[in-house]
Amino acid sequence: QLQLQESGPGLVKPSETLSLTCTVSGGSISSSSYYWGWIRQPPGKGLEWIGSIYYSGSTYYNPSLKSRVTISVDTSKNQFSLKLSSVTAADTAVYYCARHPYDFGLPGYMDVWGKGTTVTVSS
Amino acid sequence: EIVLTQSPGTLSLSPGERATLSCRASQSVSSSYLAWYQQKPGQAPRLLIYGASSRATGIPDRFSGSGSGTDFTLTISRLEPEDFAVYYCQQYGSSRAFGQGTKVEIK
């Protein structure tokens, strides 16, 4: 059974870079059938898609975050990672990783989710 | 950029009642690339519906999705106690974006 697990620091200082990793178990991140993505949810608010990556390294980003986001993949470790630069308090959120079925060359809906990890931006 | 607007914000119903949730897009969603998710407090979202009307694996048939173009609906035919939660729609035809959510609460 496929499982996704987020990991990384729970506290990041303002202006620094937030770094998270998602480890995929029970399946291969190199499957041609899926993209892998990041979604976040500020406290008490809704969901926001951050971006997604294919095992080949092809990426799609939310236009509103694109200038600050980098998503990368390490197929040898079955992991993909998120870096969000110049963070502020507005980036405080639960960060989820998820799997997207490949849909006509693009990341589709999200069918498997990690449990999420809370990241707080504060000095 | 397609914006999704969900209504109502909160739906107060009793177990056994029918729930009808709406998701309206600011532009047409291509190929009915619309999904619905359920989220309970402290949990990750769970996929219910994709392609506007296809149920995800393991989802009970009391959940159904319909619609096309700019207007989509999630219907829960008879609410069970475990169905009280927040529901989000998401489009994936042009970039990816979520609606703001509808909370289904016990009346």
C-alpha cells in the first residue's frame, strides 16, 4: 500500500528557506503514471496547491508562488522535496505531499496524501 | 486563472438527510477535470470524486458528483454520522486550484 511521509523542520525563521521532503514507500516514484505534488493549508483555512513534479524532473508550479518555489526529485531515494524561499508568517501552514495520476501529460487530481507536517514561520 | 467558488459556506443538516454542495468555476473547466475531497479535523483530505462524476476507490455510492462547464455538484444522498466534515472541490484542467470549502455540520 502506497504511503507518503513528509519530514522537515517544524520551525523556520522569517526570510529563510523552508525545506521539506516527502518519502514514498510501497511504490516507485519513477512510475510513469504519476506526478508528485505539494499542497498546504494555513491554520483554519483552505487548501492551496504549491506545485508538482514528474519523475523526469518536469515541474508545474502555482503562479502565485512560482518565484519562491523549487520542487525536486531524487529517484534513488524515492523522495521528492520542496524549497520555499523568503518565508513570512503567511507561509505558516500544514504542508501535505500527494500523488497525482498522470492525465494527458499533466498532474491531475490527488489520490493519495501524506498525513501532513506543520511548519511555523517565526523568529 | 480559474477561481472556484463553493456554496453554501456551511450546510446544517441531520443524519439521513440529503446534502447538495455546489462548486462554480469562473471559466469553463476543460474535460470536466474537477475533483471533490472530504477533510475531517486533523486529517489529510480524502479523494471522493474525480472527472466530475467518477467515484474514487472505496467511496460509498451515497456520494455522487455531477456537472460540467462551470457548474458542478456533490450530492450525499443520505448523510451518515461520519460524513460531517469539510468538502473541497478542485479543478485540474488549467493549473490546479481548490475552492474555499463547504462545511457540513450536524443540525
